[in-house]
Amino acid sequence: MKTNRALTSILALSVVAGLASAQDAPKKKAAPASPAMETSATLDGKNIAIKYSAPSVKGRKIFGGAGALQPDNTVWRTGANNATAMHTDGDIMIGALNVPAGDYTLYVALDPKGWQLIVSKQTGQRGINRDGSASLDESKAVGRTPMKMSKPASMVETYKMTLAGEGKKGTLTLEWENVSASVNISAK
């Protein structure tokens, strides 16, 4: 009889201890709203890698016009969270820009007549300032180059950057909402 009571007491204590520890268990983190992403390509043996954060449309108007998340005639950080970072192992051309090997930040000038990719030597900064403006320091820009504008086959819910190519030539493509913008990249 005493053995049964002892076992019952131990069982009851185990259940209580299990419930108490379950309450202290760490909660699963929700997936980030704009997850970290990467894209890369190797052109003529030179690796080019881009790290960015990928926001989603979530029913919002993203580009152009009144009420857009990214209004016309502004500079966009080409993603969310930190500014979009690019590293190249070798000298490359991005559109008409000569980009030596090294680390850079990418932005886009959202001109309604045609977007321009901006390559900056400034690195490690947050993508936007406290007032909501892009963190681009124009004095550190390598330059701007026009992008080819088109529309994707269907609406792109989650922002996507793609580096693709082979040999010496490739393309960087940005797609989000109803916009696709690309620029040629080549190894020097």
C-alpha cells in the first residue's frame, strides 16, 4: 500500500514538474517578415554575391504613385532591413559602371521614366534613416546605371533578386509586385 502511494506521489510530482517546465520552455520565434536572402553567380571565375532581405507585398501598393510604399522619385534600398550588400571577387562592369573587386551597397533610384541601379562604396549601414529616407551617401556612390524595365509574367508577392550568367556575361534582376528591372553584368 505504501509503495502504491509512493509511486502515485512520484507520478504526481513528475506531472507537475513537467507542466511547470513546459511553461518555461522557449517559445518558437515567428518567421521574420522580411527573411534574409542571397543570390550569387560566377562570371569568368569571379564570384559575385548579394545579400538582401525579402519583404512581401501583403496587399500593399509597392511602386509608383500616391500611397505607394516606394514612391516615384525616391531612392530605395533594394529590399528591407539592412541595406543590400554586394561583394565581388574581381573587377566587373554593371551596366556602364566600372566596379572594382570589393564590397558595395546597392540602391535603386525610382525614376518613373526608368530605374537606375546605384552602386555605393558605403557599406554596413541600415537601409533607411530614422526619417524613412534611404541611407545612401551620394558622395560614396560609384555611380548610377539604367535598368531595363518590364513586367513579370505574374504578380511577385515576395521580393526577389537574381544573379544569373555564364562565361563572362550575366544579369542582375530585381522583381517585386508588378515590376521587373534588370541590368547586365560582365567580368573584366
